[in-house]
Amino acid sequence: MKRAIILIIIAAAALFQPQECLAGGRKEKPADYAGSRIRFKALIHYTEYAEEAHVQFAHQTIGFFRKLTVGNGFELDQTTSLEGYTLEEILKYDVIISANCTPHSAKERKLFEDYMENGGGWVGFHAAAYNDRTTGWPWFLEFIGGGVFKCNNWPPQPVLVRTESRRHPVTKNLPREFVIPASEYYQWSPEPRQNKDIEVLLTLSDRNYPIGLKDIVYGGDWPLVWTNRNYRMIYLNMGHGDEEYIDATQQLLLINALRWIVSRSPEGNPFND
Ligand code: ZN
């Protein structure tokens, strides 16, 4: 008798199991956290041979993005060299996340160029865009917007930043102005904003000036996040030290950046079901 009652309860529960969630009168698909669909593939490119603060950031970047793969939403690999990849292999990644690392050898540089020219995606942090007059990579200079390293603030410190437009998918849910965690920022010459292909998304507020205690910067246009419209790329100036992931707003910015790059995949937006 007891068993029969339990069976009736189970059957009734199954009958009333909601098949769809309703949110605001709109039919939503049920959440499927344990679904096995891999939406995209990402590769973190980093180096162990850099200044300590840059390596610290790289390790934390691996941890941060690894945590975002919970539920197998995307596949994340990591490498300290692009040398071993063929173009076909590297194009399987929807995005390369460069954590303070840039291709050095001629082979790596050629592979990266071919990857980007064939629809590859790039999220580059801090020293990933560092270049000066000795770099000798004209393609990369054009890719990054034409600016070479001009100066930096020192020591690393928090700064007030300004979003350029909240119509862009990367900045749409960010405050107009907010303070980001301590970092070293590079200023560039010529300023990337002067390039018609560059869209600046986040700028260091000029209310920070003068900025620095040792190396002091007194002014200038100082874009922090931008994209080159000719590529599926975004550059973020932050990436120095172990405080970059302590702030929710900055974390949101980084997730937005990743999502935007991946959503423009040549294979189609993997977030659209
Ligand atoms: Zn740095």
C-alpha cells in the first residue's frame, strides 16, 4: 500500500513537471547547466618568461577563464608557444587570449597573421600589444592601431575610467565611469583614436592627471580598451599584477570582451540556439 502511494506521488510529480520556464510572459528554454554542448574553443597564449607581475596576471587569467568553463560551455586550452600549430589547427580556436604574450619568432608571427586574416579572434591584454621601434613587425603595428609604446604610469594604481559608448556590446552594461583595480597602463604614440579603423571603448579619465608617483604622466588621450574594425580583435590595456580580477565590474568587462569576440565567429554566433 505504502509503495502504491509512493508510485502515485512520483507519477503525479512527473505529470506536473514544468517543461518550460516562463519569464515575463515569454517562453524560455529550461536551463541546462549540465548540457554537454561545447559552444566554442579558446586558447590562452602566455609566457613564463616575463616580469613577475606579467606572469602573475597570466596565471590568474588562466584561473579566471578556466572557471568560466564550468558546465563545459567552452573548451579552454593553454600554450606558451604557437610554434607547434598548423593554420588548420589554430583556426579551430574561435579566440586566442593573449595574456601578456606576443608571437616572437617569424613562424609564430606568420601563423598569427594568417589566423587573424582568416577570421580568427583575439583578446589581447597589456604587454600583448607592447611594441616599440625595435619590434620590426609592421603587420602587427597596423593590427594594433598604429601606436608604439610611449610611456606608462608607475607604480601600478587604480584609475577612473570612462566608457565611450554604451551602445557597444562590450560596454552596454557598464557604468559611464568607474574605478578599475591597480595596474600599469601603456600610453601610445600616435594615439590609436587617430586611426579611422580603431574604435575606442574605454578611456582613462583625464581627471586622473597627474597620474603616478615615480613615473608621472601629466596628460594625453589614453585609450584603455579598443578594437580594430578590420579584425575580430579587442585589446585591453590592463594586465599587470595580481589585482586585476578582484573587481566585479572589471570581470564583467572581460567576459563581455570574450563574448563579443566569440559571437562574431565566421561559423556564426555560437550563443544563438
Ligand atoms: Zn606591466
